Amino acid sequence: MPRLPTGWTLALGIALPVGAATTLALPAVLAGAVDAVLGHRSEPGAFALLAGTLGAAAAADATAAAAGPACSAEATAALRGRLVRHLLALGPGGRLHGGPPPGDLAARLLGSAGDAGGRLPAALGAATALLTSVGAILGLAVLSPWLALAFFSGVVPGVLLIRLFLRQARPVFARYQEVQAEIAARLGGALAGLRSIHAARAEQRESARVLAPLPELSAAGHALWAAQRRTAWQATALIALVEVAVLTTAGALLADGALAPGALAAAAGWAALGAGLFEQVEALVGVAHARAGQARVDDLLALAPAPIGTAALPAGGPGEVSLRGVVVRDGDRVLLGPLDLTVPGGRTVALVGRSGSGKSLLAALPGRLRDPDEGTVLIDGVPVGALSAAELRQAVGYAFARPSLVGRTVRDALGGAGPAEAASARAEGFLQRLPQGWDTPLDDLHLSGGELQRLGLARLLARPTRVVILDDATSGLDLATEYQVTQALDRATHGRTRLVIAHRATVAARADLVAWLDAGHLRALAPHTTLLPHPDYRAALSDTALSAATA
């Protein structure tokens, strides 16, 4: 639905035409005043009209100067809000996988959206300048067709000059924004791995990697400045020639008695206004900048959200999870599958495999945190893609190694969890020690990784989901706390289907079955004791434990 114009947009839409109209009228009003003075006529109305026109033009210009930035700010805020809602609606189900990295997304949200937000003021400004110039040319034609012809001697080269500049500027702006986004993406990755970078004493190498695109950014900037500078001096020269041609023609007409002295002043004013079309380089830069930003924003808005169904799960289902012919790719590379797996309802299945074997990817499928490129994922016989969003949320619950807390306070972030769930997750102790307890703002929280995990587990226990998925959700706990939390989780989720990414042999041993993944394929589905004699299985467990310890 198109956004309704705001007060600032309406003010800008009114001020620019009023300013253009009064500016166009000014030479004619000035001509009347000049003729009155030279004719020694007492015409107070002519001078009052001149003063009123000047005042109206000044007021319109002042209003446009205030409304333009405000209109850009409002449009930018609305566009950023739309982008955020759209990106969140896309979900993590693969729609952004292989697309712009987080740093690039941030650059588009902050930079490109800001550029695109100035599109309306820039376009209105350029359109007003065009209309003002056309009106000035018509004014010259009313004075004398010869004046209009003299002006048109510069129109064709002026139009060619503008088109050439726009053709050069738009791709340069687009490349400039792309390189900015690439630097932002590299910086985002570096900040995410800051501890590892410092531990490896790789600060200089990483700094060089992040800033490697700077020469290309500089080249794009210099190319734009060169085009702008070249167009500016060419436009200045063209304006001078056009004004000389118009004034020379007006002088000849005045000498022949075909023009009054006041008309000469009007011709000078309209010539300057008409020639102003050729010096709108700054306005054209704004239009090109806004269009390039809008194109990068439109790329994100064109991403279609994952389709949401309307189906519901059968009442009282056991929570059986089935994967049939599932394949997940990254471009041409297969990350997972082809894979067929059935997790019996009410059973616990541990996912074991070396780092990169696809454990987290498989765990993401039942809750549509990632959609498969091929195949079907079902819960109790219903494809997860056919479920409504509310039904899927009630069916599948997750706890992660690094859970994100959403909301204003701890109470908001726990999503309905109460003291019982906090106690089961062994979180009640440090929650009581917080300055404002459960009402402590999230911005004031300073939690360890283990405390954060316990809050994530408490949030998970607040919903009686059929399927519980623990993605390394206790890796930050010490052995004693992990044992206590695991016992509480076993009691709280008894009878539910559980998928657990196992990083310790004890976790795999407690599971009913182990899904042993190897390079994206299901190598075996069997009890831990059955697989334990296999040396490759023991090596996979060791590799998983090592990866968890160094994460």
C-alpha cells in the first residue's frame, strides 16, 4: 500500500511549485517596475507587486529548504522500517542464504536506504528546475520568438550534456555503494571473530583484508568527482554562451524598438532561469545517488518471503519428524543430503558428526530455520511448509549455544517463562541477583555464555512444543551445572521428540538413537552402544567434542 503523504511532503510539494511560479513571474514584474521608473510614472501597484513577489519567492524557498530534509528523513525512516519488517518476514529459511552478508545488509539498511530516502526531494527539485526553465523559455518566446530561438541554440548540447552525465554517474554511484557494502561485510566478519584475530596476532593482516577494497572505492569516488567537475565547467561555459546569445538578440531588438527597456530586464532574468537547467549538476547527482540507493533497496524488497501455509497438526500427535529426499545446497555445492531420516515420536535422537557434517543444518529444518532445496520435512505426517506460522511455532522449540534475547526486559525476553522454568534451567539464582530482577532492562545485562544459555533453555521450556531441538544448548555450562540442567530438561520434556546436537559421548549415550552424519550424509541411525565399536564414529565424537571446546 503506498504511503500517504505527510505534512512535510505536502509542504515540499506546494513550496516548490509556488517558488517556481513566483521566480518565473519575477522578471515580468520587474519589467513593469523598470518601465514605470523609466517612464516617470507613479505606479505604486507595480512596486507593491514586486515586493510581494519577492516575499512570496523567499517564503517558498525557505519552506522548501526546511521541508526537503524533513521529507527525506521521514521517507528514510519509513523505508528502513519497511526493510526491517521485510527482512524479518523473510525468516531464516534460506531466503537470505547465499545473498548479501550481514554487513552488506546493514550497509543497505543504513546507507542505501538513506540515499533512497532523498529520492522524492531530489526528483521534485530536478523536475521543478526543468519546469522553471521551460517556463522561462516560454517567457522569452512571448517577448520575441527571436529570443527563444537564441536560447535554443544551447538546448541540444545542454540536453546531451545532462544525459551523458547521468549515464556516467549512475553506474559509478552503484559501484561506490557496492564497494562500501563489501567493506562493511568484511568488517562485520572481522568483528565477529575479533577474539580469534587477537589470539592469532593477525590484526594487521585482517586490517589489510578489510580495507583491501579502499582503492576501488577511491577510484569510484574520483570517477564521480571527475564527471561532476567536467560537467560543471561545460555547463558554465554553455550558460555563458546562451546568455550572451539571448542578451545580444535582446539588445538588437531594443535598438530596433521591438523591445521596451523593461522587456530587456525580463529577457535577462528569463535567460538566466532557462540556463539554470544546465547547471543542475548537484540536483542530478542527488537523483543519481537516490536511484542507485533505491536499486539496492529494491533488490532486498524483491526477495519473496517463504510461503506460509494454513494447515494444523493432528491433535495429540506424537511429534514424529520425517525427512524425505532432503537436499540442501549452497550454490552448486551440496551441504546436506540426499537424506532420508525418521525421528520416532517421543524419542531422543542425538546428532553426531565431525565439524561441517551438517548437524546444525539438519536441526534447522523442522522449524523452517532453513528450507531444503529439495525434498520434504514433515511433522506427524504434515509438511512443515504447509503449517501456519503459529502452528509451527507451537510445534517446534529451539535452544541454541548463543541465544538472542529479544524484548525490553528479561521478562519480555523469556517469552512467558516463569519461576518453574527458570528453576529447571538453573537460572533462578542469577536472575534474583539482577538489579531489578526479571524487570531488568536487557541493555543493562552482563551475562556469561552459560547464563545466556540458561535463559534460552528457560524460554524453550515455557512452550509445550511437540519437538524440542537443542543445538549445542548446554556447551557453555560446567559439568555439574550441565548435569543438573540435563536432568531437569529430561523431566520437563519427557514424552516429547528431541533432537540434540551431541558434543559429548555422554549426551549420545543418553539418547535413544544416534544419527551419525558424515559429510552431509546419514551414515547410520542406531543406538550409541551399537555405533561405539566403529573407529570412525569414535573419531567423529572426538572431533565434535574438540569443536565444542574451541567454539
